[in-house]
Amino acid sequence: MLALVLQDGQLTVRDDYPKPSPEPGMALLKVRYAGICGTDMALTAGYKGGFHGVLGHEYVAEVVEAPGNEAWIGRRVVGEINTRCGECDHCRRGLITHCQNRRVLGILHWDGVFAEYAVSPVYLLHPIPDHVPDESAVFVEPLAAAYAALRDVPPDAGDRVIILGDGRLGQLIARVFKAEGYDPLLVGRHAHKLALAARAGIRVASQLPVDREFDIAVEATGRPEALAQLFDVLRPRGALILKTTAAHPASLDLSPVVVNEFRLIGSRCGPFPRAIQALAEARVDPRPLITAIYPLAQGLEAFAHARQRDSLKILLRPSA
């Protein structure tokens, strides 16, 4: 099959990659759309010590085989990206997305979805309502990650929320906060991206304010050094939610965290049902974030476009 493969730090399009075969409890998926995200680009730069295999973890697909679960065949689905063993200490404590034996789709020990076909455990799949288009459904995984940022935000935070970063994830996070009744301020460096957010009713700014403080700050720039900037706009005992994955570490003075008693909260995967519901009820429309759609055969060109500063979401279309 056709696949976009990372091997020894080199990204290549291959037309001879082995098509996966599902075992009982697994499903074979025909990928309809897949999205390129910042983690994919970080992996090509060496993040996680060097992934080998098919990249990609944001997708919408059709189930074409499901041994022992034939009722799933023909269904349009999205899928969670972390397997679980059910037996390790983390699983027993309910931390199933942090399973100590997990595989992570397109990131850790599991070929991803930048291919014509992929496999997934059936228990990770979620059906998509018929009226939700593929171009929206492909955003479920990053939209769920955006909803994860709400876990530690009090319901009365209102306009005391600031998001730094006007890229793919920052845009989704701002839309999620807006849809859930908050009035966030999105700060970025790109006029056309800020204008896109403003058209969705989101308050925007091209630089951090100097005359006010916030209870909640979300870092979504992809630049670890941006954290220090947010220390300056957080109230004492405020919370800083970190959404960045980066290929290389950065130095950071943590003394403001101690002095001001900040809370640093890592935020990764989120609730798929909540993201699907937001799309189904049209409370969040991510489609304006799509910059371009490429056939899988042009995967290298798609990655080059995704790295450009003016791009937002680049999609791959593995199937004609």
C-alpha cells in the first residue's frame, strides 16, 4: 500500500509498504482523511528519540474488516490513540491513557494513519454521525486534546483565560473555550490567523497585555521558551496549562513558579465523545482552519507546506 514512512530521520513516500491485517478485536481502516500536526513534525526532527514507521494519528476512516466485530464494517469512525493493557499500575488507577505498556498511534510502537490502510483496536473507535462531514471529523483527536485543557479551569474563569499561540492547536483551544462559555484572549504573531479567530468571535491580540493578569494561561506555541512570557501575565496561584511538544528541550528559570505559587499542568489527550458532540451540534466548526488538502502521494510536499508559518491544518487524502 501507499504510506508516508519515517525511517532513520528520513520521511519517504512508499508504494510497497505492507498492508496491515487485523487480528480478532482489531479493525482494518480505510483512511479517508488524516491531519498533520505539530507532533508529527517534531517526530521528523527527532522527538521521542526517533520513531520508525508510518506517522499520523489524526484521522477519519471507514471500517473495512473487523474480525469478530462485523457490525463495525462500513461505519465511519475516528479513533483514540493510546492502547491500554488493563493490568499495569497506571491502568488499575484509571490512568488508562498513561498505560505503562501502551502503544501510541503513529508515535510509539504503532504504525499511524498516513497510509491507505491502518489498524486499530475496536475498543478505541468512535462512530461519527452521518451529518458530520469528513473534513470536520478528521479534527476529533486534536479537538479532544483542546477539550483536555478545560479539565483544570474553573467554570467561572470567564475572560480571565489567555492562550498564547495562534496556530492549529491554539485556534482549536480558543474555539473550545468560546463554545463552552468562556471569553478567552488569543495572542499570536500572525495577522491572518488572528483575523480567522476574530471571525469566530474570539478576542485576539498581537502581543501579551501589560496592564492585566489572568487566572489561566494556555501555552500552545510549539516554542518551550514561550513559557517564561506567560509567567508575566499570570496572577499568583494561577495555572499554566502546557500543550507544547517539542523536539528539543529549552532552558527555563522556574523561580517565578515557586515565588508566585503557579500550578504547571501538562495536558495531552482528551475526551473524544465531547469533541464529537461539539461537532455534531455545530458548536465548533474547525473547517476554516484547513489550509490545504494533499493526496498521500504528495506527502512530502504536504509536510513542507505544514512547516510554513502561514499554514494551519494540512490534510492528507490517502484514498481517491
